[in-house]
Amino acid sequence: MRRTLKPSQFLSKAEVQVLANTVEDKAVLDAAKGRVVWSRIWMMIHLALESGLRVSELRNVKIKDLYLKGEPFVHVPNGKGDKARDVLISGKLKRHLKKYIQAYGLKDDDYLLNVNGRPYTNMGLQMQFKRAAKAAGLSHVYSIHSLRHTFGTYLYEQEKDLRMVQNQLGHEDVSTTAIYAGVAKERTYSAVNGMYS
């Protein structure tokens, strides 16, 4: 049976904007008070939304895994199945990463999302995501994994290239990636049916 992606498994573009704005605003306020919690949450959300990394990959990103010159990317040394891959990221995320690393004096062997020198647990990242989602007024059904689905959905919608999405997400089989094509087809069908009504 072919897997399908439900609308409750990824954020709408409007929800992405609300979430991004909320965590950025809270990070700015936190920084003004000398605190780092919301800056870390903002980085986590931004990186997840613009890379599609799995939760286990997010938590293990080290500064040395970030290539921030030329076309920027995150090197994932141990993806699913212990496969390495490079995930391209946007110029906007590159600038955010540079400021974040400089602001907190992070070194090559430091975890990007570290707490006292150690990486978050998967559950810890999930809890921080839920905190951010609640602050943004988003549905409780979303999980941090929803950000991976959000990335895959909109990358496919923009490029219509399953192989590109497969490479970015690190799927072994393109049939796994095909769930994003299914979402695009459903949305096209809906758009075509509602064009003149």
C-alpha cells in the first residue's frame, strides 16, 4: 500500500511564517535579557525547516559539519543506515548560522544545539518544538518531524524533482520520497477544482 501524507503532518506556508516569526521574536527578547533558550529554539526550527534533517540528525550537528563558504551545506556523517550526505541550505540560514556560532563562541567540536556541551536528546528537541508550536498557536498534532515533512512538501512543489528531494532528505528509496509528489497532486486537483468558484 502506498503511503500518503496527511495535511496534519506538515505545516501550511502561513503556519511556517507564524512559527518562524514567533521564535525569532522570542529569541530577540531572550537575547536582550542575556538568555539563550529561545535563540537555540529559533536555530533548531530554522535549521529543521530549511534542511529537512531527521531529529536524530539535527541533535548531532556539530560546528565542524557546517560548510558556510560558497554554496553552504550541512554534512550529515551518520544518516539513516550510517550513510553520509551533504544537505544544501539557503543563504539566509547560512547567515543565521554564522551569527549564532559567533554569538555563542562555538568551536568545531561543539554541538550546534548544545546544552552544557552535550547534544539534546530526541525527546528534548521534541519538547522544545512543542513549546515553540504552542507559543505560535499551532495545532498540538504537529511534531518536530512535521518540519521534515514540511521541507519535503514545499521543496517538491517548487522543483517537481523527486531525486532532488530524495537526496536532500537522505531517503534510500525514491518510493519513500514519492509521498511528497502525492501531496502536490492532491493540492493541484483541489486548485483546479476551485479555480473559478
